[in-house]
Amino acid sequence: MATIWELDFYSRPVLDENNKKIWELLICDTDRQFEWVKECPSNEVNSTWLANQLREAVTASQQTPLKIRFFRPSMSNIITRGCKQAEIPALASRRLFTLSDWLQERMEQVYPQRPGFQAVDPKPLPLQVQAITSLPVPNALMGDRWILVSLTAADLASASEWSMDFGETFQTASLPPDLVIPGIIMISARALPLAAWMSGVDPVFLKFERAAMAGKTQLLLEASADDSWILTSLQAPKDSKAIAEGDSFEAAKQKANGIHFLAVQTSPDVEHFAGFWLLREV
């Protein structure tokens, strides 16, 4: 699969000798095989400095990423311009699983050891967004049905090598091998167009949500920076069994620390995925 980088360019909870917050650029790939850490002088926080760092990172890694994901609304203009100057596509997205863990690790192990550390909110990269209006998936791409399934973390170890047209995984080596990971398979006669569409919206996580209407539950696909898509709607009492399965999925997802997966197939019997995404609700 093509390399994708995750990026954060922001001030850290550490003051320099002039009592000004230190700014830092973090870049990693989705498996953390490549990491780039650079401090930025506070008077050089601009797209030009970022673009120069991106060029250096490309040279050091000997690879040009397919795209760079980021999620800092207040830094959107600088990051977008810097990526454009470096000729690398930028995508605002909540799909920053590796970067979030890395930044959390630095918040706990690196910054507190620095002189001038300032205690802050333990969530260094808040990915929650304000209430979003969920939109239905285009009619032409609606799945025929969905199936609740599960795999273990050990099963997913080789997921990146599976036969699929579209998809994306992340590193699961640190998970207990027997950890049960819940998932949903969308079955569709138009599996390939549906998977292509999902790839374009950048899937982040799935959730079954009780709607304001009494007895109604929706399966939502949260995507990109602030998109939400309705994959299916369930109405009690006629869909009570499916709603109960949705509750089971949410419980299993919580036990798996938010990790789950979405697959798209023409049939559950074929050994090929039109799409497969490892997801995580953070």
C-alpha cells in the first residue's frame, strides 16, 4: 500500500528560556517505521518553514507520501499551504490513530522531563468534533445487508497482505493476540463502487447510535474531519434483533479499546474484499 503520513504542527506544553511555548513538528507513517521530530522557533511558525521540513523529511525517508493527514483546525491554513508548497496532498481527517498514540506517549514520557513543562489536558490531540448532521449514503451505493463478525488481533496481523481493492490498516502488533476485534461486513452487489466511495470519504470509525426518533437506531460511518454517513437505519420493533446486534457490536468495540473493522464484499463466501478498513473510535 502507498505510504501515508500523519502530521501535527503545534505548540507543546513546554516553555523555553523566554517563557514562550515551544512549537514542534511531528510526522510519522501509519506503522511508525518513519518518525520526524523538529522544533520550530516561534517566529518561524509558517508554511514556508513547514514546506522546507517536509522536503527534508522526504529526502531522509527516501519516499514521497501519497498524502498527509492532519487535524488541527487552527493550523489548517498553514499546514495546507505548507503541504502544497512541498507538492504533497494534505487531508484534514480524524484518522490519525498512530499519531495520536505517539503524541500521547510524548505527553506522558517526553515533555514532563523537559524544563519548563506545563501540566495540561491529557488529551494532546482532541479529535472530537461538534455535532454533525449525518447524511445518507447515495442510493446507488446502499449495501444490500450487513453482517456482524469478529476476528482476533492475531488474525489481523497479516491484514495488509489480504486481497482487497481498497482499504487501509494500521499496526496491531502491540495488542494481545487473543483480543477480539468486532467488525461489520457490508454485502452489496455494487461492492466495488461502494468501496471506492468509502475510500474517498476516509473512514474513521463506525457506531450504532440511537436517533432522536423513538425506537430508531442508525449505523453511522464517521469519516474525514467532520463527515458522518448513515449506512443503514433500523426501527424497533421490526428490527429488534439487528438493534440488539448493534448493541453487542458497541460493547465489543469498547472492550477492544475502540478498535474495529469495516469490510465490503459481494458475498461473505468469497476470499476477496472490495474494501477493508481497520478503524478506531478515539
